[in-house]
Amino acid sequence: MDAVKTKKDNSKMIMMLLKGRTFIVLIVLLIFFSIANPNFLSFSTLTMLAKHVALYGILAIGMTFVIITSGIDLSVGSVVGLAGMIAGGMIQEGVTLTFAGVTLYFSVPVIVLFTLLLGCVIGLINGVIVTKLSVAPFIATLGTMYICRGLASLRSKGATFSNIAGNEALGNVGIKALGSSIAGIPVGAILLLVFAVVGAYLLRNIPFGWHVQAVGGNNRAAKLSGVNVDRITILVYILSGFCAAMVGLINTAQLAAAHPASGDSWEMNAIAATVLGGTSMSGGSGTILGTIVGAFVIGVINDGMTMCGVSEFWQKVIRG
């Protein structure tokens, strides 16, 4: 009996280690980089790390819902760039009504709401193409990825919007607040916490989350049990678009500028963080906590190699 009990205990221990493998990797990376560069664990470095992880993390939260349904969203990086360009352009240039010969300037809350709505619309388009037109998620979102990146460049003909501070006389100041800090904690990190809590609640505590997992676990069985598969699929792509647009706003605020190439290849960071966090690429299972840990792994690797002076080319090899 003792031998059987010991074997069961060992099995449980092994399973715990496997489930927490990404967290273990994170701890090892933190120890390694703190030894390689004593300043790595300084407050300023950790603050910068939190800013970067917030971007990857929020993006990965939306991606987690999509991948759990056994889908993929390759457009999120381009949505980040497009969202930044739309918000930056509305602040710097306003919206010109050619037929009336006037230029309208909007307050930052209106600009933020419009940009988030844009992200939701792009997500809606992705979801409709996948469900109603029966296009594979990889192909559908690959198409919107190129479209959004092209639109971001067309918005300014490839130029950067560098004057996004706004003008008090025009009532469009305040976007930089998203890139600031509260009591030393980056606003982006606070938003990541909010998104993580809400995302975890949606996934685990309400029927929507259970349906998301059911769709990814067995699409046909979910349909037979009464789940509206198309609606759930569309909603997760809308959620992903919303998260990408929010990241675009935060990134623009942190940089104090909007560039059409922003977010380039970030979809790969989001997918990597999600999968590292334990979400199955075949769908059906995943956790928001695991995704956040995965985002921290990506952030620590990126910032740690930069602080250690690793060549940008070698950084790509090592990340791979």
C-alpha cells in the first residue's frame, strides 16, 4: 500500500511540475539574467519589463480565447498598428470633412472608444469570414493582416504621427495617460491585470467561457448540445480585435507617436505566450494565468537579451 501511495504521490508531483513548467522556466530566466546583468532586477528595469509584458499579455489574452476554439488570429499585430495610426491621426490631424470644408477634432475618450470599436469591427469581419464563408481561420486572418497593415500605411502614406500630445484648445489632450504610471506602476500593467481578471472570469465562471471550451473541444458535440457555435466563434474574434486595438492605444501612448509598422510580428509573440502558457493549439483547453506567465517569459527573454547586449539577429535565433 505504501508503495502504491508513494507512486501516486510521485505521479502528482510530476503532473504539477509539467503544468508549472512555464513558471519554472520564468524563474530560471529571471535568475539567469539577474546574474548576467545585476541591474536586471532593478526597479526601473522591472517597470520597463512590465510595460512590454502588458502589450504582449493583453494581446495574448484575446488570442487565448481564439485558440481555445481551435482558431488562430494572425491579424492582431496589424490591428495594433492600424489602431495606433487611427488614434494618432485623429489627434494630430483631426477628421477632415472635404465636402463641408471643416476639420473635426474629438476628445480622447471618443477617440479611444472609436479605436476600440474599430478593433471589434475587424474581429467581427474575421469571425464572419470564418463562420459564414467557411474560410479557414489561418487564411481569413492572414488576409485581414495584410489589409490592416496596408491601411495603416495608407493613413499617413507611411509617415509617423509624432505630435499626439494634442492641443488643449482643441480638447484632444490626454492620450499619453495610457502610457504613464500610477504610483510607479505602468498604466499598461494595471490594464493587463484588469484584462486578466475579466478574461479569467469570462473563461471559467459564465456559460460563455464554457461554450468557448466546448467549441474547441468538440465542435460537432457542442452544436448537438445546443451551443451556437457560430456566435461563440464570432465573439472570440471580436474579443481578440478589441484586445489588439487596446494594445495599439497603449503602445502609441507609451511611444508618444504612431507608426504604421507598430505591432509588426506581434501576433507571433501573442501565439507563443498563449501556447507557452499551456493553451492547446488543437483547442478545448487553456488558462489566462498560464497565458500571462507565458507573456512574462517572452518579455523577460526579449528585455534580458537586450540588456545583455545580444545582437538583434541572434535575438531572433534564440527566441525561435
